[in-house]
Amino acid sequence: MITHRPHGIEHPYATSPDQRVPVLPLAGEPVRLGVVASPDVTSIVCDWGTTTLDLSPGHGNGADAAALAGGEGHLSEAQAKSLGADGGWSVTTPPVTEPIRYRFRTDNETTEWFDLSPASWVPDAGQVRGGEDRVRNVEWLVSAAGVHRARFVLPLQPDDHLVGFGERYDRLDQRGQALDAVVFEQYKAQGKHGRTYLPMPFAHVVNGGWGFHVRTSRRTWFSSDRDALTVEVALGDEPIVDLGIYEGIPNEVLTAFLSEVGRAEELPDWVFRLWASGNEWNTQDLVMARMDAHRDLDIPVGAVVIEAWSDEEGITIWRDAEYAVTPDGSAHKAAGFSYPADGAWPAPKAMIDELHGRDIKVILWQIPLQKSEFSTGQVAADAEAMVRDGHAVLEADGTAYHNRGWWFPKALMPDLSVQRTRDWWTEKRRYLVEDFDVDGFKTDGGEHAWGHDLRYADGRRGADGNNLFPVHYAKAFGDLLRSAGKAPVTFSRAGFTGSQAHGVFWAGDEDSTWEAFRSSITAGLTAASCGIVYWGWDLAGFSGPVPDAELYLRATAASTFLPIMQYHSEFNHHQRPLRDRTPWHVAETTGDDRVIPVFRAYATLREQLVPYLTEQAKRTISTDRPLLRPLFFDHLDDPEIWNHPHQYLLGDELLVNPVLEPGATTWTTYIPAGTWYDVWTGDQVPNGLVTREVPLEVIPVYTRNPDRLAGCFTAALLQHASG
């Protein structure tokens, strides 16, 4: 048996052994043709037009599988394996100069014919709508099959800065960089590889006094040099690019953009309290033990995110629950479940009630996939119903799409592009909200749509529907919560243009390293520049060994001054030593007795800051001035701010400069124009570079209004001093 797919698995950054590379060659360019063959195949030839080419075993992968896997972690091995070359054969063709057909043969099998037309960049093959005064050098990638891409130039001035493009981990200013906009699950090291869960084809041209938005959900590419930004856009059925140009200062640009794509809505004040979670908190006893420890150590906590609560087959039923299967895949009611006393969750409703009694909200984990490898039970009935009743994303041939990625491989994916499936999918979770009183959902993993020709029920194909999947996903769960009278608190890592209107976001998977700390701060600032209001990260990273006390407490201090403060830890097969990121476990693991009192002081300070954050979030939503705010929004005419890309404003009154290097005893902050006071001392500080001592319990923070928040910081100092 031999298999060839011209587009392969459609991993956006790597090739698969059965792929044509490049899929669309330029005229005069050779291609590498790959096939996957069963072990009994001993020779393969390719009929290349009138020429016969011999294939050789082996496959040169276009990317480093280990780098894509992100190093150590529970997903690494699966990711690397998915890009393996077992059974791969390949051949490099002569240069392609005209349309050609090809096929593959063995001694007893012949594939279908495949058509290939080379492409060339030509002028005057389409239309760019908008941006007439700025757009230059428009070209179109054309083959005998049609017009595939557009490419054009936006001139830049020497002192222009490019900020935006969604959540970006590598740098605040993308001037001089090359990047693209495609939703992708890069497992760790996003900054190193320049990839993101949450891209947007939108950016500010700071100093130039404008911004732009490529109004497309298809993949886009951007590169810039000293003179210009080059934009490349994948096209659909029509050779048209819709380009929005917004004139004005950054706040005006952001307002114009959000008025088109949607903006955040005000969420309840509890989202600004500390969130706690660990992937291995997989029983009621463990969750309550962690919350008991918070109580006993007097460390305030506002929400617990329970990841490992379900059977992880359909992500709708508490593990070990007893119930009757609904053969038609219809939703259960709360009364249809019973919970054995010796099960993982003997009384989940009582647990949630008790947590609510302690003023702790409950958020449950979700994944937008349906396992398909089971032949019996509710998971099998649900999978059958998804396909039978037309709720699955489809392949081009009308069969159900099975996830091509490494996480939940081969699972079905619900077609959340239409309301009927959003309702069907969320109805299975309704009892959790209406009867169990769950407060929100961690809408994890919205990056699994791979394939340019997938079919969505809203009429889109994969090339223009895949990036929108995480937007529909968060909307579906937000609407479920609203329908039950609750705030739409979703907690997502993936998104695209339009995600601004849907809940809370975090920066995704990262190691506990200083490099990840720095890149996560950058990710928050770039996301905020694109209108994401409620944003956080896994404090000090969630993967790998427990961070040392210095990294953990520096990250704790920084997270206290971010819109969302939360800690989390990765699944590690329950091996010893545990990898929980709870402050008491970090203290025990590191042997550092400063961890608990300093963490407690910052968690207490965070409680004191909730009214300020609530007020400032409301102001952000009404004015579009970011809550987590890069300095260029307020100090546009000050070139020095670009030398301090990790400093930011939190609301209108706080200037924050996280300590991002190990071993620091002093830390220098650039104090921009205005009157500023050190929050810890109350002393006024001069404009310009100011260096202060930074013992482990201190993060440099300055305020415009020392009287308003002084009590918060005094309380934190007293809390720390009391141990």
C-alpha cells in the first residue's frame, strides 16, 4: 500500500512523509514528492509526465521534530512521533515549468493521477480594497489553477515600530522580523520559534500614526526591513484583499479595530483574585486538600481550576460517575448520575457548594474534541451521534475529520461554526452550570483544525475556517454560561481576530525558566495591544521541575500586577517528586522558608488590588486604553521607552517593571514623564533612569496617585513582616 497527499497532514511548520514540498512551487522550481508505503513495498516509481522517476526510502523533514515538541513534557514524545518518517519514500523532480500530472506505482499498485501547476508572481490579477494611499507594489501568485496569494508593500518610516499581530512572545516591536498569522499549538518555547496560539493580522505602526488590519481569517505573512512592511495573504475564491487602515494615535487605532471585530465585556470582580490549579489534582480529596492548605496558611484564593475532573472521553461526566448511557447521544441531566463513595469524586456538587461557601469559584477544564476509538459506552454513542446528526467538522470528501495533531489524536471535532452544533455540544455540559453551579470553563486546546479543505457548516473551508475555530469555541461556552445567568468566564489559550469579545486568556504551555518568564510578559503586552483585556500566564511556568524560590517569587510578584494571577502545573504521571506549583510545595522542594510568607503577602496584596483592577477594567472597556498597557500608549513621543520593552502600565496609575533576571539585587526602571512615587516607600522619584534595591519581596512599582493605593502596599509589607 502506498499513500501520497499533496498537502500532507498540513502541519503549518513541518512536512509529513507523504507530502509534496512545496505544495505550490514557483515556475522553474523542483519539488520533493513523498509517499508512505507499507513494509512489503520494495520499489516505487513516479510517472512524472512522460518521465519515470525512481523513489528512494527516507524522508527529509522540513522541521526539527524535537524543537516542535518543546523538550521535556507529557506531549513531547507524541509530537515528535507524529512527524516521524517510518515508511517514507521520496524523490526530487526536475524543475516544474508548466502544468504536469504525476502518479506513483509499485509492482501491484498504482495511485490516482495528481495535477500540479507551477505559479508565478504577476501584477494586475486582483484587487486590494482599502489602503489606496499606502499600498505599493501589489503582486498576485497565479497558476493555471487560479490566483492563490496576494503580496504588497506598506512603506515605513525609519522610526516606525510595529506592535501587535496578536499574542507574540519573542519581542514587543516586530520591526525587522518575519512572522505569520496562523493558530498553532507550539508546545513551549513559543518565543524561540516565533509561533503563537493567538495570532491576528492587525498591528500598530507606532510613531507613523496609523495601524492596519488585513480583514481575513486565512493565513497571512509579514516581513519588514528599514523601508517597508511586506504583507502576503492567502486568498479564497476571489482575488480580493480587504485591508483596513486606521489613522491616529495607538488608542484611536485600537478603538477603530475593536469597533469592527468586537471588544471585551465587563467580567465580575472575582476574576481578579488568585486562581489555583494543578493538572494532577484529579480527585475531590486532592482538590479540597489544596484548598484547605490555602485556608490553613492564610493564603487567599479566589478560584480553583479543576482540569482532571472528567473521564477525558467526552469531557462531560465526572470520572467514576455511574449512569445509564443515552444511546442517541443526548445530554444527561444531573439526576441521571450517582457518585460512588469510593470514587474519585464522591460528591462533586457538595464539593462545589463548600468551595462557594469559602468564596472560591470553580472552573472546569474542556477540550473541543470527541474521542472516537471506543466501540461501547457513552463516548461511542456521542461519537456516533456527532457524525450521524451532522455535528462534526468534515473532510473534503464529506467524511468526518479526525484530529491530525498529537493531542487527542484521531478524535472527532465538533463543528462549532454554527449555532445548532454549539447548542448540541454545550447542552451536555448544561447540568454542570445549572445544577452544579460551576462558574466557568477552561476552554483549552482550540488549535486542532488542520487542513485547507476541511468543510464547516457555515460554508467555510478549512483555509478560512480553521483560524476561527477557537473564537467559536469560546463563544459557545460563554453563551452557555450566559444562558444560565452567569458571567461568560471562559479561559482560553487559542484565539484569533474576534476573540477579544470572549472571556479570559492565558499564555499557554511554558517551562519554568527565566526565558519563559520574559517571553510571557511580552506575550501579554502584545495581546493587550490587540484588545485582549483579561490575560495572565502560568505563574513561573507550568512544565518541568519545580522552579527555584527566586524565579517563583519574582514571577509571583509580576503576576500580582497582571490582569489575571494564577498558578498551574503540568501532568507528570503522578511521579515523585511532585511538580505542584503551590507555594507550600515550592517551599518544601526548594527548602526556602521565604516562599510561603512572600507568596502570602502578594496574594493578600492582590486581594487589596481587586477594586482597582475592577474599576480599571471597566475603564478599559469603555475607552479601549489597555488594562495591561505598553508604554507607547501613554508616552508616544518618548523614544527611550523602546529600550524598556518589559515595563508596562497596569491601568492608569501603576507603572510596573518586573525583575526578569536571576541574582538581581538592584533593578533599573525608566520613569517616563509625569509625577511618580515608589509604592513601597511613598517617595517621589525623578524622571529618567531610577535604580532601586530589589530584595526578593519587592518588585519595582510606581504610582501616579500615592494616596489612593498606599494602604494596599502597607498591608502587604505588614503581612510579609508578620510571616
